[in-house]
Amino acid sequence: MFSHPFRRFIHLSCHSRSVRVRFAPSPTGYIHLGGLRTALYNFLFAKANNGKFILRIEDTDQKRLVPGAAVQLETDLEWMGLSPDESPIKDGGFGPYTQSKRLHLYSKFVQELVKSGHAYYCFCSDRRLEFVKKEALREGAIPRYDNRCRQLSSAQVEEKKQQGMASCVRFKLSPLDEPLQDLVYGNIDRSAVLHEGDPVILKQDGYPTYHLANVVDDHLMEITHVLRGTEWLVSTAKHVLLYKAFGWRPPSFAHLPLILNPDGTKLSKRQDDIRLEYFRKQGFYPEAIIGLLCLVGGGFSPSIDIQQNLHSLCELAKAFNLGIVTTHSGRLDGPRLEYFNRLALQNRINRPEEIDKLSEELFRLIHDKIKNSSLDKDMVKKTSLLKILHWASNGGRINFLHQLTDSSMGFLWNSQESTIVSKIDPSTARNVLIRVIQVLNERDRIQKNEVTTMLGKIATEYNLKVKEVLKLMRSSLTGLKEGPPVSEVMEILGPQICANRLGTSLNLIV
């Protein structure tokens, strides 16, 4: 259907106007990764060319609207850092930016098409249309409208209107002479319209279809480039014909490749695990999600490494080039997303203005998950929280903040309360703990290598194996049989907290 010759750089000289692009979702649900990638690429293209990024709400399918979805769409874009320059709440002089508030415009332009002979009233019932479809399938033909009402005279149209017959308006398709160029896919087969019936552009309820509304709105809002999903590639010829019928210059088109699930299947709006809200609740950060989306579309100069590193939106915009967007579908990479989230978390921990917010969030997570009766109050002090965040980040131990409250990290927050059973006889075990406490009380801090040396010496003093002392220390400090190395545990807890916990454990040894 299309070819994609060698493409390098997209030149904008064909448009003397400033670049204006739009993201135009339908509020029939919440934003998912496919729609989010479209928004991201529109945003980056606008910023790369000092243009405007517009959010338009296409709510002409009134039966499928989800209450609150339109407001949530803009909230989600703001959270992702993709703030529109114009939107339903940011008037830029081209509003309204919600299609249901523009019905009078569509009606006006439909009448122009009817008067000029480019459109006509169709009175075919749903029952007849279904019959036409079944007949085509029975004969092995492509199901399409047979353009029956094209032949109605003005008198026949008026007669049917007088009879109160319901009608829609259809656009007359015709062959396209000029070639169609897509900025991603190259030459598009302009004869595709010959395999279709005339499309509906105004429904019986007075609402326009996507084909009419997006053309009218893009023209009136002075959209210069349309970046949208590849599923709309087959409709481009129809839209260009509509522009031609109105005598308008069409924008440049760029269709973005499909995003697939990890197993190669198509994304579905019914999948909860592709909705932005799902990733947000899981603890993913916007920059990690953006990093993933850049991988499933390409379009970035080799000057930045999108495989291994995260980049700011400003850096991505500078490196973005439509001419090198891929034409093949890309699969989501879950492990890569978690890797990106670890990088995002590390970046935030290393920024003073962000780590304070993270410590407050971690404080709330701890109190939500850990029983107050067993909580080590010293560990939830701000100084301890900041220390733990750096420890977890520098070691690459976590991909999400909430992992610090998982059971494997329970030793950080829980005071020892359970009975301690050791192969060392109780009297010797208590003496070992008292000796360790003495050493810890002489220190303000302790490092991993110092812990190993200290416990080795104490084991020798009591004629014990180091392994036996390590097990006693792990049990006394954490109540766990397994976990991070004891040296790490003691380093992150610090001398004072370790001494306090070991003091409590003296009475728990049996």
C-alpha cells in the first residue's frame, strides 16, 4: 500500500506558517500507551520546531463517552510533563477545543459540500445497510456501501425529507490525481478510496464523524502537521479529498507505527495494563514511561542513547526527527521499563529538591504498611530515611519506592520481637552481643568492611566460627534467616540503632 524511500531529515519549508500540531483523543476511556506515544511525539515535534502543541477533545461519539475522562486526559498530560499550549482550559484563540461545542461549524461546512455536489443525503436504513454487507460477504466481495443514494435527485431528496425519513450525509469519493506523501511511510496508495463506499460525514443525530470533524477542525485551527497512529493511514486519501472539496491546503501527514504487547499481539483499550493510570499506581515515573515509548517508535538522533539512558523532554525534542521514525511495529519491553524506573528513582534521589519529597512519601508508605507496635521509631526519622534512600539507590536495590516496604526490607523498620534461637549456647550468645554493643557504642558510623573485621575478631575471642556469629547477628538485628549481608544491614542501620536492637535481643535469646 505504501513505500518508504530513504528518509533523513524532514524539512518544514513547505509550510510558511508556524508549526501547529494537535493531540485529539476521544474521551471514551482513559489514556493508554498508544495514545500517550502519539501525544509525546506531537509534543516533541512541536517543541523541536518552536511550534504549538494543541489538545482537542473529539467527543462526537456521544454513546461511548466516559464521564470525567476529558478532564482526566489533560490532567494525565500535565503529570507526564506534556503540557498543551492550547486546550479546553487554555484558550489560544482557536476554540472551542471540544468538538461537541463546534456542531454549528460542522453543519455549516456539510451544507457547503452538499451545495457544491461533493456530498449527498442518504436515507438507507440500518436494515438495508446490513443486507448490503451480508450480500457482499456472500459473494466474496469487500463489504461497502453501494452508493445508492448518490443517484437521488433534488426532488426525491426533498420528498423523503417531507416524509420525515431519517438521513445522514455522505461524502462522494473520487480518484486522487496527485500523489500522497507520508512523512514516515513515504508514498501512500491513493487508489485505496476506490475500494470503499462513500463514507458518512454527518450522522443522523447531527454529530459529525471523525472524517469530517478532524478535517474541519485541523483547517480552522491552522494545524500544519498531523501525527497520528498508523491505523488512520488508510483514511488519509479520504481526508485529502475532503480538503480538496473545500479548496483547502491539507497539512503534512505522519503516521506512527503500531505498539504491540510483549508477545506481539495488538494493544487493546480493554487492557488495564496499558492504561497510564495502571503504571502510575504501580509506581512508575513519567520519565521512565517516556523512555519506554521512545524505544517503540524511534525517531531520535544517535547523539543521544535512548536504549540505556533517560533524557529530559528538552533533550528528546532537540534529537527528534520524523524522518527516522521507524515504520515497523515495536513491542513493549517490561524489563526495560523497570530499568528506566530505577534510573528515574536514582535521579530523583540525587536531587535535593526531590529527595525530601521522596522521604515524605516513604514515611507515609511505612506507616501504611508496618504495624506501629513493631515499628523502630529511630528508622523513620528523616535522617534515617534519607540515608536509606541513598543506600537503596546507589546499590540499584529497588526499581520502585514502595519496594522499601516489601517483606524483604522489613529489617529496616521492624524492631526485633521474636525469640532468638542460636546454635551458640545462650550465655555465650549474650556475651557476644554485649561485646558487639560495646564496640558499636564507641562509633558514630560503621562501614561494611569494618563490620566484617569486627565480627571476625569477636568470633575469635569466644572461639566461635564467624558463620555462627553472623547468623546470631542477623537473627538479633532483623529476626530473619535470610536477607542482605549482615555487614550491609549494620552499615545502613548504623551503630546506635544496631546497639539498641541488640540490647533488646539480649532478653530474647533461649
